[in-house]
Amino acid sequence: MSLKEIQEEVDEWVNQYKIGYWKPHEIIARLAEEVGELAREVNHRFGPKPKKSTEELNDIEDELADIIFTVACMANSLNLDLDKGFKKVMDKVYGRDKDRFEKK
């Protein structure tokens, strides 16, 4: 699934509700919450902080997907093309960072 397809699916879901997209600062707050949930799960699995016996194990895949959904909401609310933006990022890292790290 391309980023464009993700954006289209998110847009279809959001637009079935009267409220539509939240304001950008509200979406950023939601994104911060989602990243925090991912960070907490990673810390429990790979860091020094074990979960409490009463806490469920969350799926890192699900936490990442929540972040993707929220990023798509932000992009859609601002009429941005994530495929275009991602291509720019990859062009940048292939150019800027091509000799930065030891290659296999």
C-alpha cells in the first residue's frame, strides 16, 4: 500500500464523520501521545523498565500503525502529499548520507 493509498483510506474514514479532521495542533498532540505509547512499549521490551504484572503487552506493530494513521491525518488536514514528501527525504538521505556510514 502506498502512502497515497493510506492517505485516501484515512480520508475516507475521517470524512464519514461530521467533525472531520482535528486542527493541526490537536493532531500533533495526538501524535505525541502515540509516539509516547510506542516509546513506553519499546522501553518495556528492550529497556530496563519491566511492565507491571497488571499491564498487557502491547504490539509494537500496532503502535507504529497508530503513528502512521495520525501522520496521514496531519498530511490530509494540510493537503500534503506524503509520497512526494517521502521521496524528498529519500533523495536527501541518499545524497547527504551516502558516505556517512560503512556499507556492507
